[in-house]
Amino acid sequence: MGKQSNSHNDSSETVLGWKFVIIVGVLSTIFLSFFYLAMSQEPDYMPGAQRKAQQQKELAQHEQSSAASDVIEHNPQQ
């Protein structure tokens, strides 16, 4: 009689163990996904992002000034 209750406890412990493993796996995947997304998106206040924004701003200003000079060369007002 003791043998049956012991095997019943083992099977329920095994089922609980697998449920625990699955739950931990799902929660770990969610956490690591958020962590990856947080690390891949560089915030605006980081020095690398500030340099990139400054370079884009300078490039846009350079393109605008070169486009304006092209318009002036092609359409003289004299």
C-alpha cells in the first residue's frame, strides 16, 4: 500500500517539475526579449546617439545649402 502512494507522489512531482520548467522558460524568454529590445534601441541621451543626430543635422544643412546654391546658379535674377 505504501508503494502506490509513493509512485503517485513521484508522478505528481514530475508533472509539477515540468510545469515549473515551462513557466520559467516562458518568463525567461519574455524578460530576455525585453532586455534585447532595450539594449538594441540606443536612447537619445547617449553620446553615440547625440553624435549621430549631430551628423545627420550637419548633412541635412549641407544638402539644403547645396540645393539652394544649385537653384541660384540655374535661375539668375539678372
